[in-house]
Amino acid sequence: MGHVPVNEKLDHAIATAVRQGECLIVQIGANGNGYARLWEARKGHYVHRMVLERKLGRPLLPGMVARHRCHNRRCIEEAHLEEGTEQDNVEDSRIVGNRARSLSEPIVLDIRRRSAEGESATALAREYSVTQSAVSRVISRETWSHV
């Protein structure tokens, strides 16, 4: 198999993403922090950043990052991505809490619905790139009790 340009890989990642609530969840592998990456010539490219740059029609400005308004690291929905500073991201974390960054209201509702239908917390945790205990706390309303 020959070399596949990273933009073609991005097209494929977008085409195979799955709608979950308002989020569009990329289905390719994620790193230890939950962010999906594409590789080209030994260089990793964050998928959400590539999607935002494509939306903006330019690279991110120096010192800027791609932020998730939905706080779901695997989401590539253009409307959920915005350019901001690392400090903006720190403030987001403080507001929503570190664990909540990888979950959003639609995902919490989906986890509870699918759990009620018999899906295991382990399977849901794997899908959403969070720990099984984080999913269990969502299901029991120990966290996200306002939803």
C-alpha cells in the first residue's frame, strides 16, 4: 500500500465519524489524552485541529489552540471547534472540571440511555475514551446530576 496524504486521511476520518447527539465523534484511535491523531512522515496531526484549520481556511495563529466548545476531545463537529489560547482552555477546565472535558450533555444522556438498554459501562467508557468509573458515576448521577 502506498503513501496516503494526510488530507486524504482526514477526509476518511470525517466521512467515518459518527453522530452522537450534537457531536460528531471521530472513530480513529486516540492518544492517551483522548485526542485522535493522524500520522504523516512520523509527525502526528490532531484531527480536531485539522478540521478547525480547514474550517478557518488557514493555519491556527501562533500560540493558539483548537478548543472544543462541547468539551469532548473526540468531537470534530466544526460548530463545536474554535480558536483560542491555552489560557482559554485552562479556564474551560476550571469551569467544567477536568473530568467533564471529555464528556458533554448529549454524551451523558446517550450513556444513560444506552446503559438503561443494557450496554456495559466498560464498553461505553471505551467508546468515549473515559474511565469505566467515570461512566459509572454518570449513570448513578454522582456526576452530571444536573442533566
